[in-house]
Amino acid sequence: MFDALADRLESAWKKLRGQDKITQSNIQEALREVRRALLEADVNLQVVKDFIAEVESHAQGAEVIAGVRPDQQFIKIVYEELVQVMGETNVPLAQAEQPPTIVLMAGLQGTGKTTATAKLALHLRKLDRSCMMVATDVYRPAAIDQLVTLGKQIEVPVFEMGSDANPVEIARQGVERAKAEGVDTVIIDTAGRLQIDQDMMAELAQIKEAVQPHEVLLVVDAMTGQEAANLTRTFHDEIGITGAILTKLDGDSRGGAALSVRQISGQPIKFVGVGEKVEALQPFYPDRMASRILGMGDVLTLVEKAQEEIDLADAAKMQEKIMAAKFDFTDFLKQMRLLKNMGSLGGIMKLIPGMNKLSEDQLKQGETQLKRAEAMINSMTAQERRDPDLLASSPSRRKRIANGSGYKEADVNKLVGDFQKMRSLMQQMTQGGFPGMPGMFGDGMGNPLAAAGNRPSAPGWRGYSGGGTAKKKKKEKKKKGFGTL
């Protein structure tokens, strides 16, 4: 996601490196690179023109503060304009004063609408909002069965009346059932088409008239680029939507949809789908997305992912063990499995500032190393996991583990040696306040897993490295003119 756009934009910053200040002449080449980057990302042409004009205007009038390079100042301006284009702030889902809140899902066939319905229901359930899904797609074969299956998977009830009933009546009765059962939110999955047609729009209008939804969300495929923005505008003109859900942002999307939808349609992106699993739905934050596009990571999203998985009591115990140098292979295995639950290694790494440059080969190698380590740890006895020193002093134990895991004795030797070094380093980090590797080890290391309970609330917060260090760095950045970037 956005890799090509990020690479192109980086070449734009290079045009300003080595310059003393931003001028009319030296900014033009950088602007040309930004323009090419946006066009190649399939951003709407008018959006590109307006974007470049705004960046140029702000850049020419910008004071380059002492100690800040022109390329850094230019990145800041581009970041702020990206946030502006995508909508400035997150627009939360509406919540009715008198339940149930009714959400109508719309979209073309093949955009992942039914799956998005289940993802949204699971997202709301995690927020302690009871949900019911209503299956009104009586045209697509097995659409109702698909929603019922997803409902069982996420433990959310599905209201359906079969494929012979009228979709408008199904929606109306589904809402009545939800009211009777005291359900907080009703999500209505509607039929899609291969293309926009009058029958589709008429049926949507009838369902909307019958249930009076608080939200009408259009599900659009990010792979369609700027066409997603045009589609959103058309649906809004015809039906009146309140927002969009962009799906398939984890694929080969070039980013054009995310950068075009708000400007072209006037409607906000409320959620983005970042994977096939039902857990893979995230609220859309323009500032976080801009940060990802510019290769600066997204620590807040990483922290939120961690918050869903960790137990703060466990995190406190883990910190104690690290400080006492008693972190063992059982703890290491638990952390690895926690990492897996948060998503792919590649997806997590891209949320960490500075890690976006890791190649696919490096990420695959990292995944392989984690699997190898897990296999070898699984071949250890419970006593060996609790006491790694046993392995350091016993070649016969290491040989047995190698035979049991299917790896060489040298691999086990390396795992044990690296683990001992890592344990010592982790102790130094927690006691001395060194910044560490986010996402794997204990608190006090800039680790979002253990620091999740201490998440800063400021929307522009960009990073965390333990205690007062983050505040100090943030103040320094403000002095340099970077604000919260």
C-alpha cells in the first residue's frame, strides 16, 4: 500500500537536499516529482492540480527555521496538505440518541460489501455495542449464506427471510426485530450490481425511505483508484451517502482513492479495510494515513492493535522479569504469538517509523526466523524454557532440541546465544532508558505492546520512546517548526 507513492515522494525531497533555503527555482523540480507521484498513484487530476498549487503557495511563503533543512520543511508542508485533502480528522460513526442506530451498506458487486458489513459489526462489538446484521441481498447466489456464516464467526446475529422475500420488507422487519430485542446497532447489507443501474438505485432509495438510516456507507474498492471517488460522488448525488469504506488497501492499491474520495465526493472516508480477515477494519485517520504515505510509520495504530491483544497485568509482570534479567523462552514465545495476532510482520513493520524501507526479502527472512525460533522453542522442555541457562551449559540438550525441531545444532546454538545477549541488552534498556524495538519486548523501551495503557491522546502524536523522552523530543520538534510531525 502506497509503496510506489512513498518512493516517488522521497525522490522529490532529494531535490531540495543540500539547498540553503526554499526558493522559487529550486522548488519547481521537487513539485514536478510530487505531481508525477500523485498522477502515478491514480489521484484525480483536479485534486493533483489543487494540491500542487497549495503546496507551492505554502512553500514559497514558508520561513525555514534555523536547524531545519529545506527538504524537511517541504515534507512538513506536503504532510499538512495531505491531511487537508483527506479530511483533516476522523469522522466517527453516528450513534442514535434512541437505539437502534441504523447503518445502510451500499456498493457495487465485488467490492467486499458483505465482508465489510461483518467487519463493521465486529468493530462495533469490540466497542461494546450490540449489533444485528440484516441480509437483504436476495439476488447474488449464496450472499445470505455468506453473511450468516460470517455472523456465526463473529458471534453477531443475522436477520434474514430467505431469497424469495422483498428486500425492502426484509430491511423493515430486521429493524423492527432489533428494536424489540434492544439491539444497539443494525447493519443492513444490500445487493450490489456489476455497474450502477436504475433498478439498483431505486431499491436502495426504497430501503432508505423504509428504515431511515442514520448512516449510509458506500463500500468502494481502493484498487479502482480515482474511479472510487467518482463512484462515491455518483452514489451521493443519487442516494445521499454519509461516508465511505475503502476496501483492499492492503493490496496493490496505488493510493489514488484515499487521496481523491473526500475532495471529489465531499464525503469522508470513515473506515478502511486492510486485509481479508474480519478483524482487518480500521477507522480512517487522515493524519495517520499521511504519515504512512510519507514513510513515517503510524505508531498510534500500532498501539491500538497492541491494546486489543495485551493484558496490562501481564505487561507489568513482563517488565519486572526483564528488569531482573529473568525473561525466558516462554515469555519470548508468548510475545511472538502476540505479534502474530496483531497481523503480518510486514504490516506491523510499516507502522513503525523508519521501518518502511525494509524489502520484501528482509521481511520474509524475518518471518522465517520467527518460525524457526518458534519450532526450536516448542522442542524444549518446560524447564528449559523457564531456565535458558540450562541450555547454555548443556550441549546434549541443544542437540536433542535440534533433532526435535528439524534444525541443525548450530541453529539452536545461535538461538540460545542470541537470546542471552538479547536478555542482557533488554535489561540495560529498561534500566538505562535506551530506545528499543517496538512490538516485541517489555515496557520502558518504546514498546507499544507494554505502553498501550499510557497512550497519549493528542491526535498529532507521532511516536513514543518511554517516559519523558517523548515529551522532550516533541518540544524540540515544535521549536524546529515541525509541530507534531
